Amino acid sequence: MKLDKNLNILIVGLGLIGGSYAMGLHKKGYKISAIDVNENSVKYALSHNMIDSGSAEIDESLISSADLIIFALYPHIFLDWIKQNQHLFKSGAVITDVTGVKSCIVYEIQGDLRKDVEFIAAHPMAGKEVYGVENADDSIFKEANYIVVPTDSNTFNAIEICKAIGETLGFARISSLPPKAHDEMIGFVSQLTHCIAICLMTCSKSEHLVDYTGDSFRDLTRIARINENMWSELFLLNKDALLMQMEIFMSEFNEFYELLKNEDTEKMKEKMKQSTARRALFDK
């Protein structure tokens, strides 16, 4: 399904991802408007031809004319925004998001939302270690995964629109997971990896690591440059799934610790062979 070129698309939240969505969709010829509380972000997006119109206020005309609304907000702000402003939505509008956790928001929004408006969740697995619309870059989607997160409440049409957003932005792979399975997977492939990167950077007090480190340490800690406000919120909202993944990781790490301690070379090699084979799947 192709995303209808006649759609009026509103993006709420012009950070890195919201700005990159705006840039990518606007390049494809879509009419894009935006709302962000930071007036400078709106001005930047306008001056760099990312959007056609924008506002730092709750603009009723922009909201009520939107056929498709994409929310790029922190989860708690997203929930509050919907509660306070859904009365302005156009009847028949489809709304989606870019939020990194789902179970804690999807069912609440779908339960509270007007019946003539539909919310279909999505998660673009893309980003950079910098923030703000001034760092927007739609090329980050090129090799990235895009996850549609439907529930039994979603219609086929809304799911197809959501997939079409991913296709239009050029994501490499588009898949689908229910909210609980999404959160468990994200707890492992995203949140756990950020926890590991944080701990790698905080377990040594040396101020001279930069003078000695090689590519392996730089690669492993790339994501340690982290937005503490956003990620602490995401960790807490997905606490149970993340703790489960941390326990699994600590068990695996402790097992390898014991292999090394006991100089069990053959079993260490088996672990390394397994690791190499699984990592090779990423290079195909």
C-alpha cells in the first residue's frame, strides 16, 4: 500500500526522530505540518524546508485538518497530549507514534481515544547519539528496522497505513509484533544494550581511556552518550521486561566468568563460535 499523497500529515514533536520523519516525508512530496513546544525547533524546520507549516502552540487548525498524526513525544507527554487534545482530532484520523515502549501506552490510549479516531503503534529502530531537530537526518532509516505494533482493536486499513509510512521513509525491514512481545524484544536488543554501554563507561574512573582505547571499546560504548531523561523513563516503563533481560545477561556473563576462571578453553571456544555464527546473520 502506498501512502496517499493527498494526506495532510501532522508531526507532534520535532526532535531527532520527529524531525527526520518530517524531512523524509517532505522530500517525498507530502504536505507536512508540525507542532513543538520549542518555537526555535519549528523555525528551524520551516527554514530548512522540512515542513510546510508549524506552531509552538496547540493550533486547532493544524490538528483538525490532519488525516494522519505522528507523535514523537516522551511517553508521559504523549498520554497527556491525547487526553487534553483529542477533541480536536478530525473524524476518521489515524494516529501513530515512534515511542520505544508499547504495553504501558497502547492499551490506555486505545481505551481512552474517541471511537472515530484510530491509534496504531509503531517503533522506528533508528537513531543517533545526538538530539534535536537540527540533527534530523532521514538517511538513518535506510538500513534500519521498523516495527508495527498492532492490537486486536486495529483495523487492516490503519495497519497498512502504518506500514506505508515505513516503506515511504525507506526502512530496510518492516515487521510486526504485539505490544508485549515488542517490549520483551526491545528490552533485549535496545534497552539492555544501553544499560551495558552505560556500565562500561561508569565502571572505570580513568580519565585517560580516550588515550588508550581501540575501535572495540568505541563501538561498544557508542550509545553511552545518552539522553538520561528519555531513557530513564523508558527503562522504568519497561521495568519488568528489562530486569528479566538483565538477569539473563548476568547469568550468561557469570557462566563465561566461570569458564575463564576454571581455564575451560574448549567451552569458551564453543561460546565464541556460537557468538560468531549468530553475529554473522547481521552481515547478510
